[in-house]
Amino acid sequence: MSLEAIFNQFMSGATYGMVLFLVALGLALIFGVMKVINFAHGSLYMLGAFFGYFIWDALKSLGYAFWLSTILAGLAVALAGIIIEYFLRPLYRREHGDQILFTYGFVLIIGDLVKMLWGGQYYSVPRPPGLEGSWKFGEIMLPTYNLFIIAAGLGVALGLWLLLAKTRIGKIIRAAVFDREMVSMIGIRLPWLFAAVFGIGAFVAGAAGRLAAPIGNIGTGMDVEIIVAVFAVVIVGGMESFLGALLASLIIGEVYAFGILIIPQMALAFMFLVMVGVLIVRPQGLMGKVEK
């Protein structure tokens, strides 16, 4: 195997890992603040891909259609997320198993709505203007769009960190993680806060679905594929850790990419072997904290 092939596979794994990270960010944020496991998070990612494609298709004569469709798809999915959060409120204090079963219902609902609105066929979209080519370093080709996805993932992580660390709403969100009753007592309306958190997480997932569309196909079933890998990421990294999600995303992405290269039939199995190994050695995840 040539060095070029190894590096190309590494870049493929890093790109896939960053897509997983973008989706896992929203899931980790929602769980960290609300202690809710949203199994429908992958469906929000799929909605972002479909919304983004059809918005782009309607506006593709505009030079900035790709970027506009990404923002509008994220906002549309954020609204869908807020609707899901409203129905989830009675289950906040219930067991995680109840939450998973309830949100799995939304997986089925959203899947059927997507089939009804857009059919069961697959769609593909081109890369945005200026990001179609590759950078060449000797014999190594670096696809520009893959580099953009990696930079976008890191940029979103930085932006979310600044939001949580430097803004008033971020400080309120962090306070709610530790003591939601105290936050409620000082006059903050928790339902509005939870809706905002869920909306932010859904926006990131929807935008990620649109951004990932040019490196794959858009179709039904992509929600289940992504959520399985994302749950592996948040378990390996630690359910409430953004840094853990980043580290785990890169590990899972590379394991999957090189698994495809070595034994394609075992690529998914390799991901879960990593998860099982981490759970045995460190049950709280690589960067997770032991609950007291």
C-alpha cells in the first residue's frame, strides 16, 4: 500500500470524523443540559440534508445558493427540533429508556414524512463554487471540500465554546447543567432555555446534514446510519464532553476509514470494537467524568 493511499484514507477518515463530530456536538449539548437522550438526532441530520438539497435546487441560479441553503436548512431543522422538545417535556424526569423509545417514534414519523414528501430515491449535490478542486502536494491530493469540512467542524466547536463560555446565555446554560432548580429560582424560564438548547443542537445537526451532502448521497436511511456512529462517538468520548466528542470522532472516523480499506465487511464492527474496549477500560468514556 502506497503512502499516498494511506494519506488519502486518513483524510477520508478525518472528514467523516468531522461530520460525526458536528452531529455529536448537538447530541452532547442536549444531553449535558437536559439529560435527555434524543435518538431522533440522526433524523434531524437527514432533514437538514433534504431541506438543504431542495432549497439549493430552487435557488441554484444564485452564486451563494449553497451557503444560503445551509443556513435555511439549519433554521428549518432547528424549528423541527423545538417542536420535538415540546413533546419531550413530560419525559424529562423519566428513565433514559423511555426517552429513547419516545424519540424513536419521531425517527419513524420523520422517515415516513421524508418518503411522502420526497420519495425514496437518492439525490446528489455538487460541491460549492471554489471548493470543487484539490490541492496537490507532490503525489498527494487534498480535496478542497474535505479540508473545508474539517475546518468547519473545528470552527463550529470554537464558536460553540465561545457561546457557552463568553455569552450570558452560555453562562445560563452552563449553570443549568449543574443546578437547573437554582436557575429557575432566579427567574430563568427553563422551558424557554431547554427549547433554545434543543434548537441550537438541531441547527448544528441540520447544517451538518447539508454540509455532508456533497461527499455522499442524500436518501432515506442516512439517519439510522449516522446516529449509530454518533452514539459510538459520544459513548467513547464521554456523554457530556465536547473535547471527548472531538477526540472520539477522529478515532471512530479513522477506524472506519481504514476498516473499509482493509476489511470492508468489518468496518462497522471495528467501530464498535473500539467502543466496547473503551467501555471495559473506562466506562465513563475517554473524557467523561465519573458521576458521584
